[in-house]
Amino acid sequence: MAIVAVSIAPVGGEASVSRFVAEALRVLEDYPQIEVQPGPMFTILEGDLDEIFVAIRGMQEAVFDAGAVRVSTVMKIDDRRDRELTMKGKMDSVGRHMNR
């Protein structure tokens, strides 16, 4: 399982990108097995990495379909193989360190 932070936005055009973000997030409705945590600058995805890559490609296409002529995509991938990796587990670990 992997955790991926992704930001997809049109380049140029209008200043607000929220309508494009909404279109990209709609794509994720077709991937119920991917855990989704939207944020103000990145969306966090948790699941099978190959499936996440396919979903991100669909998200990019949705932004193009919404009228963008150029799209910028940034991804950060955390793919841990020695034990189960989850968003909750990572946050719980940080919380334990904060409560020392």
C-alpha cells in the first residue's frame, strides 16, 4: 500500500482552480478502494500504487476535459514495503511523538 500526495491544476487562465479540482476529485468516485483525503493544496491518496497511478491519469484528463489546455501535476509518493503504511498510522505516530 502507498500514500500519494497529488496536486493537479491548470496552468494559465483564471486565478481560481477550485472548479478544476472538483472535476479531478469526481474521478476518484470511480475508485472506492482508494482512500481519499482532500486538502487545501494537495489531495492525499492511499491504496495500491498502480491503481493510484491510473486514477491520477484520469484526474489529469478530467482537468483537460474541463477546459484546461495545459496541466501541471505534482506527486509525492510514500511506498513502504517493510510494514503496513496508512495515513492514520502515520498521523498516530506523529501524535505519539508530540505527546512525549
